[in-house]
Amino acid sequence: MSSETLDTARARGPLGTAGRALTITLVVVLVAELMNALDGSIVHTALPTIQAETGATSVAVQWIPAAYTLVFALGLITGGRLGDLYGRKRVFLLGTGAFTLASLLCGLATGPAMLIAARALQGGAAAVMVPQVLATLYVSFDGAARAKAFGLYGLIMSLGGVLGPVLGGVLTGADLFELGWRSIFLINIPIGLAAVALGLRFIPESSDPHARRLDPLGILLCSSGLLLIVYPLTVGGQYHWPAWSVAMMIGGVAVLTAFVAHQRTKIAGNGSPLLALTLFRSRSFVGGVSSQLIFGLVSGVFLLTWTLFMQDGLGLSPARFAPAAAAVAIGGMGGAMIASKLALAHARRVPQAGALLVAATLLGYQLLVSVQGTGVPFAAAVAPMLALGCGFGMIGAGLAGLALGQVDPADMGAASGVFNTAMQVGTALGIALTSVAYFVHAPAGAHGTEVTDAFAATLRYVIGALVLMWALMFLLPRRQPRG
């Protein structure tokens, strides 16, 4: 969309008042992002119930969450290009409608095979829907309003991953209308239908008349390369990292190298590459994507091992654990609010401060756990999570705007696809690394001191990753782009 067309849409506004219309747009796209963020993690708490009621094998249970994550990660870059090419509103509504339908199929699943297939469809729909969220926020807002919109986006991403397991436990335990675990999927239906209805009326359409065409070979190479890397990261640890998992990852790197060569050839021949490699000439984009990758890794390692520490180490029930997860969420809301207020004035210093806050909090937490082990008081285990959540909120809310603020609008869909893919691959890598950092010290089924010692050891790796992320953030701009 040209700047003239966008300004006209802002001034006119579907309600005759641009502010009200843009507020509804903001709510609709962020609700869609929240559905995705929740569905990536909400299923974990319900897995034992699903296994008991459907007779799923252990392999099937592993694939119920993995099918979503894999397909979602593979489709994000292509999903972003579809929005650039055919219109972000149109593609967003298509993805949201498909996500809602897939949620219905998940809730109606008669067995593990149908549920896994429906979860894969859900992940594919999310890959079409999610890149349009950042792109729509970018073209609909500018200046301070854009910084606040990106801050809310980061908050939604952070909170969704934390609240998903809690909400899954609440809905499954409540057994609403005797639906049991099915309610964790069926709850998306009224939300998705409302998002489509409101989106049809209020979301402004945006695209670029010079958007590049699809690149089928590029899509194949990119998807295949990511699959060869993400698949063994997702399931390799379950088989103790056999040779085939390592070979697949090496093959994935080779295929992605071929993808880059193909993109260079397309550019040299004035073709239409899937990914504008010029994106990676931008320090801010490289710094943002690298930081997002490590943010995903830190989130994947910490949230999984902390949950095990609280329940298997300290012996808390899922219900007793809920307030601790809520503390992270409350802190995240505070951190995102801080980031939205300070983004324009302090730019990269906001997520950098968040990274240091999380690192300092975990350093103190690590010392506490090392000294007291299973004797850590409940209040002492929960209270630091407010500060940790605040730091997470400052990181998540600040990165998107800084990484994408200088991207050409014509490449915004593809850029947001890369940005989101970095988070997914990072999370998969983080979960995979728990096999090295945590489970080598505390095998599955361990309890008590064995768990607390393993968790304390894991925190050293997490703190190191946070320091590396802080350093990479120096590539981000000193001042918030005002586009």
C-alpha cells in the first residue's frame, strides 16, 4: 500500500473515526496472535487426559504438540509472502478462518490420528495468519502508536506461552459441558468467528503493487531445510540423539545453503526471490532476528525446566503452580507497559535492560536453589517471577519494532515471517537443549533434590544465553524508527 493510500485509510476510518477503527483493528489482530500463542502450549497440560481418553501411544502423544510447531515454523516465511502479494487483510482472514475450522476438527477428533492431522492444519493456518499481524500493525500505525502496538504484540507472545499450560489445566479440569480436553480447542471457535467478522469490517487492506511473485523452488528449499533442522530438534531428544538426527540437521544446513544460492540467482536474474536477502544487510534486522532466536531458546529451556522444578522438585500440584505462572504473566504485562512508554526515547536500551533484569533475577534464583534445594519456600520461589516476567515483557515488547522498523514495506510480510520463524526455531532448540542441560542430570520421573540440582545447573546456561542476547542487541538501532 502506498503511503498516500494508507494515510487516506487512516483518516477515513471504517467508523468515520480513525482512532476507534484502529483500536478495533489492534484488538482483532492481537486476539488472533493470542490464539496462536496459547495453542502452541495449551495442549501440554491436557496430554495425559488426551492419552487416557483416546488411547494414544507415546509416539502419538509426542506428535500432538509437535505437528503444530513443525508446520507452523515451516510455513511462516511463505505465509508472509502471501500477505505481501495478495493483501494482508485477505490472507489474515483466510488464515483465521482456517484456524477456526481446524480448531473445530481438533475438538471433534475421534482418535489420535485425526487430532494430529487437525493440529497440523492448525499450524498451517497459523503460519498464514500470524505474519499478517505484524505487517498489519506496521502499516496501520506509526510513531509512538506503532511502538505501543508492537509492545502489546510482544506482551501477547510472551503471555500466551506462559498462560497456555495454566489455561489448559483449568479448562480440562472444569470439564465444561462434559467436553473435557476438547474445550481447549473449541474455545477458539467463537473467538475466531468474532475475529473474522470484525476483521472484515474494520481491518484496512494493505499490499504492495510491486510485490514479488511466489517462488515455488524457493518455498520447497526453505521448507525442506527448516524441516530437516526443526524435526530432529523436536523429536531427537526422545531417541537420545541418534546419528540420523545429526545427519538430518547437517542436511538441513546444506539445503538452506542451497536456498540462499537459489535466492542470489533469482536476484541476479531480476526474478522474484522468496526472501529479500537485502533484509540481512540491515544491522537492526540481523540483531533483532538473532535476539529473537535466543529469546525463544531461553523461553523454551527455562519455562519447561522451571515447571519441572516447581512440580517435581518442590512437589507443587498443578493448581498450586498456577499462581507462580500468573506471577510471570503479571510481570510480563508490567514489562510490556514499561517498554511501550520508553521505546521511542530509549530504543534498544529497553530490551537490553530486560535481558539484564532476567539474567540478574535468575542469578539470584540459581543461588537460592543451590543453597536451599527442595527447602525453597513457596513465596521465595514465586516472588522473583514478577521481576522475571517484567524482563521478558520488556524484551518481547521491544524487539519487534526495533527489528522491523527499517524494513521496506514491500518486504514486511516476509520479514515478519522470518522474525516469527526465529522464535519458533529458537523455542524448538531450547526444548531440545533441555536434554543436554537438564535431563542429563535428572532423568524423566526424577523428583526432589535430583531435580533441584539439575534446575540450578540449567540456569547457568540460561544466564549465559541472556548475556549473549544482550550483546547482540547492540546491533539494534539506538533510536526507535518513527516511520
